Amino acid sequence: MKIIISMLMLISLQMCSQVKQPQNKEVMENSATKNNPYYSRTDRTKLNVPNSEWRKILSPDLYAIAREADTERPFTGKYNEFDELGDYYCAVCGNHLFRSDAKFSSTCGWPSFFEADKEGTAYKRDSSHGMERIEVVCKRCDSHLGHVFNDGPPPTGTRYCMNSVSLEFVGDSEKK
């Protein structure tokens, strides 16, 4: 039984991962809002910005994950073991994605949510790495956020397995 459980945990980790080694810890701290003319927490207008433009604006780690669908290493993201109350936004464009009360500890190594903002997220079929998955992207800028699986807790039964690098958090205490 222990072997089966161990195998299931390994498969679960593999399903989330396309492992990308962060370049350095300082770069992981999101600075996408600086010098980003497309960033807004209120505008939901669809963006059609070429990757050549995003490459000039975004940090190398954020660009690799958001625009090239790489993945941060498990258990390294700043929001993996994070439980403050507030909202999560797209680190690329500022679009609202998740509320903290939908976050749960999945132990998969990435921040996990059981529900997403329906106006903030979209979905794509992902057949990369010999797996069939559902990719979650920002509905406004089409940036890669992570994947969604059907092994989450009630009430939805879904697990949005996200990259911390793709997220920006604003705590309730910071809002005015």
C-alpha cells in the first residue's frame, strides 16, 4: 500500500512539472509592474502583445514560465506555503485570477486553488511531455499559469496547480 501511495505522489508531481530552474532568487520576486504599460488590475480588455515585446518587459523567469510555458521547481515558489488573505493577479498583466479563500494545501509543490475567477482564466489542451493535461492561461494576456486537474477538494473537485512566478498577491490589508 505504501508503494502505491508513493507512486501516486510521484505521478502527481510529474503531472505538474516541466521543471525550470530559477535563474536566481531576486529575479523570482516579481517586478513585472515596473515599466509594463500593459499592467492593470481593472482593465480586462484582451491583450495581443507579441512575445518579442513581452521579452523586453518581463524578467527572464517570468517570461520563461508565462510565455514559454516552463514551470518552476516544486516546493520553491513563494506562494506554495503562503496563507495570507487577499487576491492573486496575473504577474504579467494584472488580471484577477484567484481569491485566497479558494487556496488549499495540496502538497504537490505548487500553490493550489480549488476555484478560479471565471472572468480571469481560460483553458487549453496541453499534450506536451507525453501527457494529456489542461493548461490554465490568463484570459487577458494568454500567459501560462499552470495546469488544472480533477483531484481537488470539495466543493469543486478541481486543483489549479499554479506557478508562483506567474502570480502576484495583494493582501486584504494592502487594499484601500
